[in-house]
Amino acid sequence: MPVKIRLARHGATKRPFYRIVVAESERRRDGKFLETVGTYNPLPDPGEISLKSDRIQYWMDQGAIPTDTVKSLLKKEGFFANLT
């Protein structure tokens, strides 16, 4: 089963907070996941992003594919600039 790195929404109505999770692609958005690898809070300006870079790198080496949104967040944090 393919694995994706994607956002899982938490927080109250109109107060979003996202966890960046590794999940099987066929699971629900907020359903069961394999591991939490970061958080994203879009409310402050600019948004706050917290990442576990070593775990993200591990999962990408195992074949996990980030979604477009997560990929843009990783680029914003300079994650892909550190890859060799």
C-alpha cells in the first residue's frame, strides 16, 4: 500500500491546526496514521511549522510521497535544499 506524507486537520471550527503525518494513502484524512512528523499552524502570520526532519527523511527514503501542500511547506522550511 502506498504511503503519503500529508496533513491531518485538528482544532476547532474556524481555528485550524494541522499535524503532518505519514499515512497509508487509502486511509481517511483524519483517520489512522503511522507517525506524526510535524505540525503546521496557519493562523499566525507567517504560519508556524515544526518538523522532525530526520523522520521525514527516513519515510521519504522508504518511498513515502509528500502531497503538494506538504511539499510546499517542506520547501518553505528549506528541507529540499538540505538533501544530497
